[in-house]
Amino acid sequence: MSLLNADWREHKLLPWAYGGLWVFVSAFLWSPSRDGLEAIYALAFFIPMLMLLPWRKPDFQQYGGWFSVLALAYAGWSCLSSLWGSDTGYFILQWLILAAWLTGAAWVLHKRALDLEKLLTWMIGLGTLLALLGIMLFYKDHEIFDRLEGVGLPRTPTVVGQVFGLMILLATILSWRATKISSSVLFSVAALCAAAALGLSQSRGPILSLMIALLLAACWLRPALRVLLSQVVFLLVIVFLLFLVTPIEQMIIERGISFSLRDEIWLQVWQSMSGQPLSLLWGIGMSEETKLVTASGEYHHAHNAWLDIFYRTGAVGLLLALIHLVFLLKHGMSSANGAKANNAHTKILVIWLIYGCGCLLVDSRSLFWQIDAKWLLYWVPAALLAAYLSRSDMTATTDTNIKR
């Protein structure tokens, strides 16, 4: 039977998985819900990987090398910690889902190179339409002072800010890289539309993360001075007009300068852990439900992904997560500073990951959880970057062997 032939299966499943990768990444924008996103992932990527990866001989570099090993070591410890938490079966499934994504993305992109700028252009186009649609639908029934809530996956104001902040970042970078003035203008307009959604969400964490990421991008990518200056001047004019025609200063005053009770939540996490010294080492354990009771109310996570990792999996889990992040960023930056043609793409993915990490400092649960918006901030750029780096390492090794 052809189905039993490994080469035949790879030949048939590669187009499915490659197209599925595109569908899944873009679905963070258009999926109607988190459950819908999980179903899209299962149909578009998980099923073909399940039909392929367990039945072929493992190839260390093709599966993401040490990038995948370190990520899955962190995920494995998180899964193990559910033994003193709860819901172990649920987290074993999450480990398999993450493993299929990391190793599968590396294998697919080793077999077939990803046109990153085309994928990002597609995402930016979708993001622009959804930003405008979301603004129109929400403010049809709400006051301008209300924080923008989206439709689909980016539903809460904070997630709206994170997703459309990413669209601003990517659109701005592509406007710098565009070879035609018309393309640069279109990307700038797309960034402006996404900026409207970010501003109306009143999400300060994503705004701060975006400012840092854009500064890094400007220093690293060095856009043409005339393009950069024209964008800055245009942005200042827009901000000035907003102050003239909208009560933006009142919105700023109403939001205030507090941490939106996050400092209270973070203090409660620390007090809870300090009362159980051993939990500082291995955490309280992973579980689907977690309650943090403060004077202001009850919360279900630490509103800081890194603190939540520490809370649930202790210093061991946090160290494993940081080792993966540092290893990935170190190799990404090293590769991006080289002289290869695709290094600009590596820089974009590194900047995307840094932006995501900044957003996760003031929101989100542990990184090892169900598929939701934090995947777009961390696991999507992490997997794509690891795939680029693994492919580059294999190419370099092949070139060296040929020369010998």
C-alpha cells in the first residue's frame, strides 16, 4: 500500500502541513474563539504531524535541534509538576500539542522554505481589516471612553492591544523594507489602522513593549532616514489632531498611572509562595484552575507569564524557560548579524519574540498552557526562528562537508 510507504506519506503530507502552518498562524487573527483556534490547529497541522512524525526516523536538526529539546524540557517539567498540582492528563496532551508544533514546524520549513514576508503581508492585511471592523462594531454601541474589545480571539482589551501592537510592529518593519514607495505607504497605512485599535484598547503594556521593539528594530534594521522621518512627522501630526478633536487627555487621566492592580496580584503571589518555602524551588504545581485572592478580588493567574511560571513550577521551571529563551535569542542575534541573505528575516523574528516577551511581563498565564494569544507572542515566533536557525545550521554543515 502507498500509505505504508514513508516517502509517499511525506510527499502527500508536506503540502498539507505547509499550508496548515499558514492557516494556523493567520488564524490567531480570524478564528472566532480559542476553541476554534484549537480545532484549526488540529485539522491544519496536528493531524498531518501525527500521521508523519512518529513513523519516521528522528532527525535531530530537522526537528529543531537543541531549540526544541530545551523548550520541551521546560514543558516536560511543567507537565511533571501537575503531579503535585492536578489535571495531569490535560497537560500531557498540551505537551504533545507543543511538541508537534515545534518539531513539525522545524521539519516542514526544512523541507520547504517559508516566504516570511509574504506570510506577514497576508497577516497585516487581515489585521488591518479586522482592526477597522472591530472598531466599527464596538463603538456602534459604546462610548469613545470605553476600552476596545475585539471579536474572535483578541477579545479582551489587553489581548486586542497585544495582537494589534504586533501588527503595527510588523507593518512598520515591512514599510522600511519595501522597495516601492507605494508599498511602503500601504504598510504605513496598515500600521496606522492597527495603531487606532491599540490606542482605543488603552493597553499600556503592549504600547510600552511596542515602543521598545520599534526602537530596537530601527537601530538594527536601519531604515532609510527619509522614510523614518516622514513616518515620525506623520505620527506626530496624527497625535496632535487627536488631542484637538477627541477627549484623549481625559481617557489618559481615567486610566491613571497605576499597574491596574497587578502590583497587588504580584505581591499576593510572592506572599503565597514565601509561606511555603519549598514551593520556591518546584512551585505549587500546574493545574487548570488557580485562585489568587487579593483585597480587590479573585484572579486566576499572576498577570505576568514569567511570574506565573515561577508560581506554578518554581525556580526549576523558570530557569528552564529562561534557558530556552536566552539560547534562542543568543543564536538568533548571532545569526542575524551574519552576512547571509535571509538574516533580515531572522531579525524580524527576534524582534517579534522580544515584543512578545515584553507583553507577557504584564499579562498571561504560564507559557505552557492551552493554545491562545500568548502562542502568537511566544511559541509562533520561537518555532519559526528555531526552524530558520536549524535550517541555516544544516546548510552550513553541508557546505563545510562539500568543501572538505
